[in-house]
Amino acid sequence: MTHNIASAIEELGLSTNQKGVSTGVHWTGNGKPIHSESPVDAAPIGTVSTASLEDYDTTLNTAIEAFEIFRKIPAPKRGDLLRQFGDKLRAKKVALGTLVSYEMGKSFQEGLGEVQEMIDICDFAVGLSRQLHGFTMHSERPQHRMYEQYHPLGVVGIISAFNFPVAVWSWNVALAWICGNVCVWKPSEKTPFCSLACQNIISAVFAENDLPEGISCLLNGDASVGQWLAEDPRVALVSATGSTTMGKSVAQTVASRLGKSLLELGGNNAIIITPEADLSMTLVATVFGAVGTCGQRCTSTRRLIVHEDIYDAVVSGLQKAYHQLAIGNPLDEKNHMGPLIDKAAVEQYLSALEEVEKQGGKWIVKGGALDGVGYESGCYVKPAIAAVTANIPIVQHETFAPLLYVIPYQGGIENAITIQNDVPQGLSSAVMTKNMREAETFLSHWGSDCGIANVNIGTSGAEIGGAFGGEKETGGGRESGSDAWKAYMRRQTNTINFSTELPLAQGIKFEL
């Protein structure tokens, strides 16, 4: 079945010529236009105007005004707004999932899955709205009470990437809104129509509840818009998802004004396969992790660290599985893999293939570009697998494409963990084993150094309930579940004296 993109765009209230700056139901945009073209078939989706510096300043002022009202609404009432947002997403799940698939290039099922993540984080936020708890502590002074509480920050700036054009925004805004903040979103210029659709949906919720514009703001544009957010002292928190290079720039700029940043950056994720792994499970986890979203997930599997005793069996299974993959239009559900985001991504992928050969890698499954009928956009590639050693330079870098490195190891699992941890990034990791000791070693404090460590599950596919993020060059941020909400709040310690005297801490005496 191939899904109808034209009807999806119509259902989402979009046209081919759109304003790209919004503080709610009103739209503007006086900057240079973005021309969105689908990597699926190279067909134009439409044109989106972008933010000028004047548009940016007006948007920020509107957001600040809205914050003064929104922060005073009780958190459970804000939770009900997220419930309404989730209901609207359920009604438009197919349409939005279709647009995500067509504009970004991921499979239709993955597009639906991304919208389901939005729905799930709305449900999570509804419950969270009644659990924004603090702590009570005993004071050393008589008839004193101490406690901690959390308050909203103000304006939260969100910079998102093309690979999850709607879900990552929703992770941020759902928690930020529950906490009482307002949000300003700078989406990827490669997927502007996805951002327009999201803004249409949430703006309707706020309008129906007679809330002011500015709670949800959208600023389409190039990297300069992200720079404005990073430099602006009115923006209390900048949450940025993307490359490590981009994240370092954002972090330095925000830190120079002593602002807060939340970073979700590069991944170079590995699965360790021990001799006691279930190989059928392992192959499913590996193939989905390596080729899902055409290898353009931050949690995509980049490295396979395989014990020498089962190396040949794993390689044989991978070759068989890869030869069964169907590559083509992602809206056709019989296809497993769609295109890369654009031709520039294809060139980076082809350059990586050349480097693999130069550095001594041997092809298990040879990749390359695809052309001919069905591949006219020039964005389709074949997934590749290379046999390499752990110490070749290219393994240290993340190639945002379906390129998998297979690395043998000898001895016990701690040797494999050493190989896994020996890269700059630290997002997601996994071990495939039925051995409890191996699993527990992997999860111990001398095991995986990543923010996500899985047992008998691949590196892709995080659940909403857990905090998402990584260490080292992945940035150290946490989004989504657990207590990630605290990143969107400022912490305050309170002491209340209900005595008739004024005793000082540490027994200090001060008399007049």
C-alpha cells in the first residue's frame, strides 16, 4: 500500500506556499524561503518562509508575555492541555506519519512510530503534571522547616534535527509545558513542513482553551536562528539535538552567558555479541538497528563487536538478511529502507566507503549508491557491512548512513566492553547474551560507559518512560522520561522559621 501524501498534507492544514514563523494561530516570515523537496522522489513539497531577525525578536517578546500567564496555570490544568494535544495527534496519526515518512524518508511504519512517541510523551506528561514534587528536610534549628521546590525557567529554545522531525520536539515541549515554560522551536531546515503541521495542531489546542499566543512558537530558518537562540539571554534553556560539532558551538555560546543547555548529540553505538547470544534475536536487533531510518538515527547500530568463536556464523547471517532487504519508496510498506535525507548525505556515505577501503576494511556486504527506476531522487543507497579492526580511524567517527562495522574480539566480555567504550561518543549500547554474569558485567559501573545500556535488545528503540541521552561527546543531556523534567525547572531551597526567635545556622551568635 502506498499512502497518499496530497491528502495527508490537506488534512494537516498545509499548502505549498507557507509562512514559516508562528506564535500560535498567526503566521509570518520575512526571511529567505526554504524549498522542501522529498528525498523519496525529488518532488517539491512546497516553499516555507523563514524568520528574519525582526521576526525572531517579535516572537521572543510574545513568548515572554505568554509565560507570565502560562506559569500561573496549575500544573494539572496544563496536563489537561497535553491530554487534548495527544487526542488530536491520535486523530491525525496517519496523516502526520505519512508526512514524516515523505519529507524525511523513513518508512511509513517508522513515521507512525514517531507520532506514537508524541502521543506517549503526552500521556506521560499528563501523569507527571500531578507529580512535580520537591523534598522536605529537617533543619538543625528548632522550629524551622526546610524544603526544596522547582519552578519553571521561562523561555525554552528547542533546536531539532531532521531524523526525528516531530518526536524530539514533542519530548521537549511536553515536559517544558507541564513545568510551566513556553517554547520556541527552531526545526531542521530539511523538514520544515513537519514543523508546520505540529504547530497547526498544538495552536488549535491553545486557541480552543482561550490561551495567549506565544506558548508554542515556531521559527523556521537556517543555522543563524539557532545561533540567535543560543546568544539570547531571554532564552533560559537551549535544548539542542544534532551533531557533536553543532552541540559544542551551542554549548559554548550558551555557557558564555551562563545559560542552561541540554544536549543530545552524536552516537557511535555498538552491540556486543558473546558466544552465549541468541543469534536469531541478535540478527533482528542488528539489522533493524543498522538500516532502520536508513542508518540516520542517533541510536543506529554502527559497530558490531563479535566474539571470534561465533564470528563466521554472525557474518553469514548478516549477509543472508541484508540480501533480503527491500529498498525503495518508504510509503510502500513492503520496503524495509527508504532514502537518505539528501544528496549531500549520499556523498558523505560514499566518502566513508572510500575511507573504509583505504584504511584496510574488507567488505562483508558492499554498499554504494542506487540509481534507475524508483531511485530517481539520487538519495537511495545500499546498506554496507565492513569487517574492520577496532583501531582504524574511521571507526571513531559517526557516519550518518547505513554503514555497519564488524569487529572481532577474543577472551571475556570485558575485552569487548573495552573496545565498545573506546570511542568519543557514549549514547546507546547493547549486549546480546544469555549469560547473567556477562549481562551484569556489562551493566556494572566498569561496564558500558553509555547513557543507554541494553541487554538482549538492540541500540535503537528507546521507550518514553526512561530518560534518553548519553555521555562524553553525546553531550550528557537527558530528555523524555524518569526525572528528565528537572532540566526544564529551576531549583529553589526554602527555609521557614515559625519560632519567635532568630537562631542562625552553625550556632553563630550575632547580637545588637
